[in-house]
Amino acid sequence: MTRASLITHGTPHAEAHKPEDEIDLGKLFGVLWRGKLWIALCGILALVAGGYYAFKVATPIYTTSASVALETRQDQVVDIESVVSGISGDQVAINTEVEVLRSRRLIGKVVTDLDLTQDPEFNRTLQETSSLSLGGVAAAVRENILGQTVTEPVYTDQQIFDAVITTLLTKISVTNIRQSYVFRITVVTENPEKSALIANRLAELYVEDQIALKFEKTAEATEWLTDRVAELQIELETSETQLKDFSSNTDLISPEGLVALNRQLKDLRERQSDLTTTFATMDMRVSALKAALETGDLSQMAAAADSPEFTRLLGNATTPLTQEVFRNQYDALIARTELERSRAQTQLATVELSIVELSESIETQSVELVALQQLQREAEASRLIYEFFLNRLKETSVQQGLQQAESRILSAAVVPNGPSAPRIPIILVLSLLLGLMAGAAIVLLREFSQNTFRVAEDLEARTGYAVIGQVPLIPARHRKKVLTYLQDKPNSAAAEAIRNLRTSLLLANLDKPPKVIMSTSSIPGEGKTTQSIALALNLAGLGKKVLLIEGDIRRRVMNEYFGIPEKPGFLSVMLGEVALRDALTTLPDMKCDVLLGEKSQTNAADIFSSERFGAFLDTLRGQYDFVIIDTPPVLAVTDARIIGRWVDTTIYTVRWDSTSHRQVLDGLKAFEQVGVKVAGLVLGQISARGMKKYGYGDSYGAYQSYYTE
């Protein structure tokens, strides 16, 4: 049971709207297998094109590589710090060196050293413009068609030089080998010796450039250090001169002497305190002695004197003479005390003056000491800086002759023995694969974009109706030859297909076989008329009484098959104007009757809609075993839909690989809307050669050899 047999005949669009969520791999491979010849042809064409490109068009190129190793650790000849530091060896430094190798400055040196501006491979101004190139074609069009004068552009030497560098950069690649400090310089040119020469020269220039850069940096450092040392020497001499002049023009003692002066000042201040106390004591004693003297009382005077001697004299002063002696001794005591007070006062003044002078001296020397120490520090700092830069200058001068590059050439590029491209085997294999893929894409695109019916399975699946016949294309150039072909070749594929169609119709309903059969199609030119004639001929061959009616009165072509003289048609018979026997034409060769159509001013749809037409068909049912009505296309006019209501069954013809899906579905839908039952579909005018071309020869052409022509 086919898939179409599971679909209700009243819903021809059901299968069309059913989503296909899964890809049918079997169908996909089947499509590819049917289109294997196209795929193979595309593969062969692509293989030929790839071979032509590889052997004729492609220019051989040669690839070679040189390796440069980065030296991150170098032994120093002298144990001094380098002025120009080496490469650290981290990823950033490695990436930087890769860019240095590809820098335009370094590539420019290669161009200059090898004189690549005179090489046509790099200098495009030296290349000859081919008439087949895009530039040559554009120039020819502008000059010959547009009438424009084509002049070659003029480039300066610098522009040419920059262009050569840019071109060379496209032919050089620099890569860092993973987990190493090795750079691989790869050069691709059209000449093997040139590739090796460029790779080796770039590696050499890279190493030389590192040394030259170090010499340049060292020379710059030496020049700068020389100037700086001269400046520092002048600053040092100036500082030392200022220190010497200051030391010679000051009475500054040593810092230790200044400490002694401070200690001496402290002693003087202590003595000042003692002398102040002594002076105050003497002054009070003189005042007390003079106060007692003014009283004239010897006892008070003895108490003021506070001396054992005056106590003894007081005890003996009983006479005027002893009293006079007491007073004289007392005056002498006052004089001595005043003398001691005066001495203490003088000493105090002297000490205070010394304190003032010593304080001023200490203050002056402190200021001078600070200035001296500042000058000493400045001179010492200038000396240290001078000595540091002087040492660096000497180290730099020594390193000028000891500089070495941070890299070395690990392996030089060798001249390749053969071209690296084009890789002919790979090109051929890829061309073949691409051709096969393109062929498969074309086959699939053609298959998926197909909008017509080529096999009965697709017709059944799309419409939901069973295909009851598959009629091949009858090889007759003219319509008159169709009958001759069918009669002369009764065992042909076309005749056998009509027999199968007849069998399908008769066996569809054994209890009530159809008597009035309508043959129609979607659009004109689908072979329904030829099919109607062939079916009538086949039914008549069974000994049945058959009537063939030309129901298409708008486009009357049936007479082109038979060549019958002009006479009244079935409209005249139906209207009662002519008797049926007078309008019929009996064809002895076909053994059936033919009732041709005729031109009428009356609308055909109105005629077929009348009850008279139904009565006319009932009359024919009583006189004939089978009545076949060839009607107009269903999408062209409404005649077929109207006639279909009166007939017993309808066969719907679809032209092979011609009628679109939409036309067939719209025609069947038109019948469904008026309740006309379609018995089945006929896939007509099938081309055996076309079936083989589309890859269906296995399903259609396998049994063609069984038939005889």
C-alpha cells in the first residue's frame, strides 16, 4: 500500500501541508544516486579545471626557512653592569622581537641590500600587463570602447620603494617555535635561490642590527656621560672652593671646642649665681652693721658683728678707752665688709660681661658651624655623584668594544629542491571533491526546486489521489499519426499503458462499472485528447460499443486526428436539430463512433448545465457500452466541473514534468468544491529519455525492453 492510499481523496492538500520534521536520508541518497551522472560530470570538469590551473596557470613558488635563536643569558667579559640591558625572554619580549623582524625598517634594508626594486616579482611597475588580466581588459575597454586615453601612472622612487617593502612583507612570515626562544623566518618567492637569499639576509641583518643598536646606544650613553662628568667636575670644584674660602675666612673652632665653650658658659653662669648671692649677703651685712653703728649701742653693734671677738671686746668695754677700741674695731669691720661687698660686685660684673661675650661667640660660631657643615655636605655629595658618573663613563667606554647580539643564526636557509606550491595532488583532490560537492548541490537544488511531477509516487503523495495510469509519450510528430501508431504498434509501451488505464477503470467498481467517462486536465496541452482517443480505441478493441464525444467546443482539435468532413456536432443533436445517427461518424479502423463538437453562439456552460444535457447522456447510456467525453481543462473554463456532475467517473491527466503542483492541486480542489469525484490520476506524456536523465531509469526504464514497437 502506497503512502497516497492512506490519504482521503477529499483532502488533496493534506499531504502538502504536512510538516516534514525529519530528513529522509534514503530519499536524499536516492536523489544523489539518480543524479550520479551529473555529479560525476561536475567532478570531472572540476578535476580538469584544477589540473589546468595546477599545470598551466599556477606559478610555482618556493618556500624556505632560516632559524634565529634568542640568547637570553650571556657571559660577561667584565663583571660590570651593562649600559644597554639584554632581552628578558618573556612572552612580551618574544612578541616584540617578532615584530622587529617584520619591521619595515629591517625589511627596507633587505630591499636595499638585495636591490629588490629591480625585481619584477616585487616591483609591479616592471611587470608586463597581460591583455587577459583585469587591468589589461579594463584598459582595452577604456581605450577601444569608451575612447579614453590610457596613460600609465608615474610613481616616485620612494613610492616604489615602499610598495616593494609591502610586497616583500606579504612573502615573509616570522613565527616563534612554541616553548623555545627560536624564531623561524619563512620566505616564499617564485625563485628558490631568491627565497634562501632573502631569508638568510634578513636573519643576518637582524643580528647585525642588534649589535649596531647596542653600539649606537653605548655611544650615546658615553657622549652623555662625558658631558655630565664635565659638569659634575665643575660643580665639585666650585663646592670645594667655597668650602676652602669659608674655612680660611672664619675663626671657627672645632665642634669639640664649641662644646667646651658651652661648658665654660655653664660654669660662668653657676659662678654668677654664687657671686650674686655673696654680693647680696655682703650688702645686707654692711647695712646691718651701719644700722647698729647709728644706734651707738655697743651691745647691738656686737650682735650685728656676730663675732666672738666683738663679744669679748664688749665685755672689756667698761672704760672709755676700751669702748673707743671697740668702736675702732667695729669701724674696721664695716670697712672690711664694704671692701668684700665691692670685690664681690666687681667680680659679678666681670662674670656677667664674660657671659655676654661668651654667649655671642658661641652663637656666632654655631651659625658658622652650620654653614661649614652644609658646604662640607654639598662638597661630599658632589664628589660622590662625580665619582659615580666617572665610574659609569669608564665602564661604558670599556663596553664599547665588548658588545654582542642577543641572538644568533641557528640554521641558515637552504635552496629548496622543489616548489612548495602549487601542490598538484592536493589541488586535484580538492578540485574533484569540490566538483562532486557542486554536482551534488546542483542535483539537490534541482530536485528540491522541482515544481512538477516526474514519478507517480510524488503525484500521489502531493494530491492524495491514486495514479491509475502512466502513459508514455507517443512518438508521433503529427496528431494524424497518433492513430496510426496505436493501430500499427499494439504491443508498444503506449498501447500497454492505455490497457493498464482501461483495466484500472473497469476494475475500480466491479458491481457497477462506469459507462460515461470524462477525461480532463488542469491546463491545455497535457495530452488528455490523445489519451481519450487511445482509451476509446482500446475499449472498442474489446468488442464494446464506444462513443467518443468532443466536449471541448471552444478549442476543437479532435478533427485533426481523424480528418472528418465538416458536419453537425453533438450540440445540434442535443438540441434536437439533427438526429444522432446523422451527426455520428463511424471509424472503421477504430471500431467506434465519434461525435465532434461544433461552434455555437450559446455559452457552453449554460448548455452543459441544462437538464437536456443530462437527458442526452442518459440516452447515450442506453445505446453505448462506454461514452468518453473529452472536456476542456478545468482551470481554463468551468465546463469540466459542470459536465463532471453528469458522468460516472472522471480521469484527471497530469503532463509529466510540465504541470506545476499548484495547477494540479487547484484543479482537483475545483472538482471537490462542486462534488465531482475523480476516479484517479493519469501521469501522461512520460519521456523515457527524460526519466533516465533525471535518474529514474531504474524505476521506469527497467521494463521498457519488454515492449515491442
